[in-house]
Amino acid sequence: SSGINAEYGECREKDKDQFKLISKTDAKNEFVLKDCDFDSREPPLKFATAPNPHNHRGYMKLYLVGQVYERACEVHGGDEGIDAALLKRSKNRELLAQRKMDKKLSELRKQSKPRQMKEVHVHEFGEESYIEEDDEYSHTCKSCGYSQTYEKL
């Protein structure tokens, strides 16, 4: 009887990594996979459910690490592909963070710009014309069409 237990223990130790479980969220992050890689791609990966410790109403899906790794190799073309996908994702996140920061800085600059410093249109008036019936002069801006009438003393 002790021989069977010892044999079982060795087998269990040897295959321990084969039966490790990983949550879907962690698997997606660690192996750069999408929902469709778990559910839509043939054959769909089998999973177990367990209560989610972060959300008492929900359940989390648990997958076998070995199967998730095999699927990631299938999707990305092996270990090098997985590493390349991780690197690409981290670069994209850095780029998005930089763009977000640049946009916020730009908005802050616009908000903090004093009203006097905002561009003000300066009229460029053309030739003046005399209006006899009103005894006034008039000229019109060349760029915006604003017309100004005035009297000369």
C-alpha cells in the first residue's frame, strides 16, 4: 500500500505544472490572448468556474496553464511570438500614455493662456470713400468685410 502512495506522489509532483490553473484575465495578460482565442478558436478551451474573490456576485473562469500556453503558441507562433506580442503591447501602452499626457498638456496650455494673448484680428482697411448725404467717410476691412463710418473734423 505504501508503494502505491509513493508512486502517486511522484506522479503528482511530476505533473504538478500540467494541472496549474490560471484565471482568464491573467491568461489574457500573460499570454497576450483575446476572448476569441479562448471561445471562438477551434477547439474552444475548457474551463472550470470558481467564485470571484474580487466580485462576490460573479464567477471567474479558470483554464489549465498548459492548454493556454499551447493556444498562445498557436496564435503567436511560439515563445518568440509571445515575447514579441508582449513587447509590442507594452510599447503600444507607452505610446498611448504619452499621447494622453500630450493631450492633457495641450489642454492645460490652452486653458492657462491669458485672454490678451489669444490672437486678435486686426482690420486692414482699404481706401476710404466719402458719403455726401451724411457728410461721413467709410472704409471696409479687406479680410473680414467690416465697414466703419466716421466723420472728419
